[in-house]
Amino acid sequence: MSKLFDARINYVGESPLWHPLTQTLYWVDFPNKLIRGKSATQTVEYQLAEMATAMRLD
């Protein structure tokens, strides 16, 4: 059986990125200028000043 991972509505959710240290999956909702993330215990959301279509770990 499938489970819903995150109920937040994304206009376009793409460019998923797994952060192994925080065990968090991040993705970009670029039309809304957001980076969103979810781990087992929390959700995060970062508002961007400009539209981004991808991200990377340094």
C-alpha cells in the first residue's frame, strides 16, 4: 500500500536531493520560489528571492 509522503501542494516539485546527514529529502517548487524538505520528524520550507530550478550539496 502506498502512503502520501507530503501533503503540501506544489506547483511544480522537482530536482529531489537527499541530504544523508540530516536524513532529509529536499525539492524545488520553482514557480513559487520555494525549497521544501521533509524528514521523518519535520518539514522545512525556505522562501527564495529568485526562482531556482535545482540545488546541490557543498
